[in-house]
Amino acid sequence: MAQKKAHEVDGWLRRPDPAVRIVLFYGPDRGLVSERARAFAGSTGLPLDDPFSVIKLDASDLDQQPGRLLDEARTVPMFADRRLIWVRNAGAQKTLADEVRLLIAEPSRDAVVLVEAGDLKKGAALRASVEGGEGAMALPCYADEARSIDALIDEEMRKAGLTITLEARQLLKRSLGGDRMASRGEIEKLALYALGQSSVNDDDVIASTGDAAALSVDELIDAVLDGRTGDLDVVYARLVLAGNQVFAVLSAASRQFQLLHLLRSGMDESGQSATAAVAGAKPPIFFSRRRIVEAALQRWNPDALARILVRLQSAVLLTRRRPDLAVSATRQALLGIALDGGQPRRQSS
């Protein structure tokens, strides 16, 4: 079949098959889709800023102009031996899928068609057409895994002439992984911050990507989701001793469980897996937290998550009415949720 597995895509991109005339990049990581599409476009050797050689189209426009893709693909190039037809923002558009199917059946000799799409389910018309077609290639783009994140960090550090300590690398990876473009931007920002240094340390990462309090709150929320009551107590005590407001902790917990409720409800409606739901979450979920969030989605059903949100709102209300009880009330609410989550999936559906 005309497709590659996610870990094979970069290898294919290094040596694209010249016989392939239609290339589809798809997946929930739009930044990675875009980055790989640009890499493939560059490999054609065509001047990407030349409107006669590279035709850029939006998939929504093609729905309004049936036949446009076919016309562009079959137009004889005037100033080069071929043209690149670059289609962006593809999804479930029927017109696009139909015209791609026709181009696979009757390939253009003078054009290469490049399509950027979002997360296409298996069996989606566009994806199925490309996967089953001769002279076509479907390339999935999923959120970066740990190895890919390390390679991205190494690439940007090398370009900036920097090294990075192990502690700084681990801290930085907490902020990366949901979207390739956003991840690269964060690393470039860090490299700019460390300009003139030879190495990046953890203080540089904290100064560039966020403060230590925010990282500690994330650590606390993860302990709640994972049912790690011992870790929860340690991190919570550290936050309180550092003078952090417990209202910020409750707000962070509420946002996290609102997102879980949204994702889990979507899973139940669409039959999507927890892994796919997390990969497509907006805002993106950092790589280091994905396992914990996936487990939470499997552990709690929408009704249970709704009850947790009510519990958190009650804690917020109590801390406003009785500020003297804010620290203990917040701890009690978080511990209750963690203990509930620590039970072996008794509330999953």
C-alpha cells in the first residue's frame, strides 16, 4: 500500500521516490505536517517563491471551484519541466478527495500534487484514495515522541553553537512535544536567550520558558491525575511554603479536568482512542504528560469528571468564604480526587 508508518516518514523524505506524483501529509500535529510538507516541496528543486512553478491552493477554495485541481495539475508548465500543486488545510472535502482519485487514476506527467491535511481517520476518503493509489504516498504526522524531541533539541542547539545540560534538557522537554512548529519556536527562543553562552542550564530554561511555580503546579496536577498522594503532599507543601496562592492551584486543576471532560466526551461520541484524543488536543498536551492524561481519560468517564469539577468548584467557593481554611480545603479536595483516581479504573465505561 502507498503509505508509511509514522517512524518511517523522515527516512522517506530524505530520499523521496521520484515516481510518486501525489503526496499526502496528514495528522494532528499541524506544525509537523507543515514542516514536512515544506521539506518535500524543497526536495522538488522548484523555486518555491515562483507562482508559475508552485501553485498554492486552499482546500476550502477547491470545494467552491470543482475541477480547479484537475485543471492546475494538467496545465503544461511554461518555465520548468514540471509544476508543484500545493494544497493546504485539507480535511473531509469531497471535491478534493474525488479529484485526487481521478489524478491517481490518470496521473499528470507535468505536476506533483502535495496535500497538507489534518487528522484523517482510517477510511477517510482522501486518505483511502492516496493509500490505495499507485504513484501516491500517504505520510502520517503524529506528535513528537521523546526521541524526536531530543533530535529537535540537538538540531537547534547545534545550529546555535550551544550544548545543553541533562537537567536543562529534561526541564525543557516538559514544555515541548504537542506541536513541532511550537516546539521549534520554544527551542529557538531559548537559544536566543542563551546567546553568547557556550551551554544552556536549567536556570536558562526556566527564565526562557516559564517560572518554577508553574512547573511545580503542573507536577502537582500530574500527581493528582496519577493518584500519587505522597508526591501530591510533598509538592503541595512546597508550593504553599513558597507563598503560592492556592486559588491558582484550584484554577489549574479545574482547567485540567475541564479539558479531560471535553476530550472524554469526544471519545465517547466518536469512538476515538485516548491516544488519538490526546494527540489532537488543543491546546496541545506536552509529551511528558501524555501518558498521564491518557490514563486519566481511561480511568474516568464523563459523569465522574463532571462530579470532580463540581468538587473543585465547591472547594473554590469554600476558600473564598473561609480564607483561613483555604490551604487545608484545597489539599483535602485534591487528595480526594487523587484517591478516587488511584482506584483501579472502577469508574471507566
